[in-house]
Amino acid sequence: NGIYVLRAINTPRVLRPMKEWAIDNASTTFANVAFDSYKKFKDTAPIISVENPPVGMGLARAEDLREIVELARKKFVKEAQENLHLSEHEAKLQAEKLIGVTWDVGHINMLRGHGYEEKHIVGQTKEIAPYVKHVHLSDNFGMAHTDLPMGMGNVPTKKMLELINKYNKQVKK
């Protein structure tokens, strides 16, 4: 009987994967900044825009940013409902308005240095496009963070901007 009792006990969680920890903490930080800004400035609060770092650094891909933004928005909604007494609908609207992404087209193009093709770069943009508030325009050949003038590298800028414009025609570039 003792063995069956021990099998029923869940083992304690001693370690937590770094990516999970980073996304949870980053989303908390961004939610808190958005909440404090909204509390102080209401409808004129600034947008909290998370930029993708160069590929090779942590949390550089679209799925990582999407996860951070979605979790930050959920945390903002919870705080806004509990502490500002906003309706769930109004809190969600504010979260979507205030928390988004700055998509650095040069940074994501650095996937090429890891063997990815243009279609993968464009695919990353398609995945993050609904969350983009700003676009950081720079060019490179995908091997290094060179910030070349637009048109001098191989960033598929036109395709990327077309995807982003489907969701936000006023995106800042």
C-alpha cells in the first residue's frame, strides 16, 4: 500500500525551463508597465512595444514575442478589472491597444545565418503581424547585425510590410 500512496504523490517542481521563466517574467514586466501607464495617463498612455532581438539571442522569434504579448495582455486585463474596475471588454481593448510588438525586419532576417530561407523569414512575419505596432526598418544579408540602408541587403521588406499592413495600416515605421 505504501508504494501506491507514494505513486499518487506528484513530485515537486524543482527546476523551471529558462524560456518559460523568461516569458513569464517578461510578460509580467510589460503588463505592469502598461497598467501603471494606463492608470496614470488613461487613453493617452504610451504603447508598450516589445522588440524582437537579433536571432541568436533569447526570445527572438515570432512565437516567443506572441507568447509574451498574449500573456502580458491577460495579466493587464486581470489587473485592470481588479484594480481599476474596468469591464473585461474594456480591459481587453486597452490591452490590445497598449501592448504590442516592434518588429525589427533586420533582426529576424538573421535567421538566414542559421540556414533558413526567405519563406521562413516571411512566415515569421505572418505569425507576428497581428501584434505589430511599429516596424524597425533596417537591412542586412542575414549573417550579421549590420543595419545597412534599406535595399542594400536581402531583407524581404516589401513582403513583410504587406503582411503587417493587413492588420495595421497605420503601423509606425
